[in-house]
Amino acid sequence: MKRETLRETGIVFANGLLWRNPVLTAALGLYPAAVCGSLSQSVPLSALLVAQSLLAGLLFCAFGAALPDWLRPGAALALSALCWTPAALLTERLFPGSAALPGAVLVLQIANSMVLSRLNEYAPTHIFPAVAADVLGCTLGSGLLLCAQAALRAVLRGADVWTGEGGGSGWLGGAPALPFFGFLILGFLAAAVQAHNLRRARHAGKRRVTRL
């Protein structure tokens, strides 16, 4: 592979990891933050997201371009469902007991809007290394965000960070355990990232003007 291609792949990964992560820039796949208030919940769910998305992304990269545009969204959903089972089995093997997580949240990963958007919009039109970089960047970034908000919520309510047990002794009481609190944390993070991206865009514009 050419060096330029490797560099571009690294940029794709870095952008997906944070600065253009779909969770922070497009509010996709936010719902796990509603229920993940500890690392014992967020870490397995993040691992499931990575495994499912990587498998589905590489498969859709292989044949997605051959499908007509109108068929791709349905095919992406079907492929996501197909890849969910092996990903869930792997997650259970890595984190025994993860199947006991709220069932609706686990199953909803099949229709995770972030996963479906990357499958439908990116995977069919890019090469394998770029798709792998995009999937890993977006999912690892989303997983880190999910874990960060879960850990912060546990700390704020005075609970054990891993198990989420205890709590209520923090200065916010039991408020961080409420579903909206996870969305609130991600909202502040999204605002910070958007502000950073705007500053980068302004600086890039000034450099272009200076060169002219």
C-alpha cells in the first residue's frame, strides 16, 4: 500500500475516533448512554459494538457496491442483524455475564443508527483499509465516550465505578443515575468538539487567505 494511502487511513481513523465521531457530530447511537451507568455495562456493550460493526463493515465493503441504492439500507440492517449473533457470543466469552445486560439495549444494537449509517454511506464506496479504519475509529471512539460518561455518572453519585453499586452519597444525589444524565454529558462533549472543529476550520481558512 502506498504511504499516502496509509496516511489517509490514519486520518480516517483519527476523525472517527473523536473529531468527526457520529455520536458527537450527528447524535447517532446515543441510546446506550441512557442505561449504562457503570463500566460493567458500558465496556461489554462497547466491545459488542466494535465486533459487530467491524464484521458487518468489511462484509458490506465486499458486496455493498453491487446493490442498488434503494436496497442498501435494508441490506445493511439485515447484515447488522446477521453479524450481531457472533459478536454477542464473542462479547459473552470475553465478559461472562454480559448477556444479562438489559436485553432491549443489546438487541437494539442491531439497529444502531451509527452502525447503519456507516454501513450504508461509507462501506460500499471505500476500500477495505479505509472501511476498517472508519469502523474502528467510530466504534472505539463511541465506546470510549460511553465508558467515560458511565464512569463519570458513577463517580458523581458516589457509586462503584465498575459495578455501579451503592451511590446516593454524591453532591448530586441519585440524579446521575437518571437516563437523561448520560445524554447531558454527551451533549457537553459534543459542544466542546464542535467548538474545536469550528476553530480548526477558521484557522484553516485564515491560512488559505494568507497563502493567497
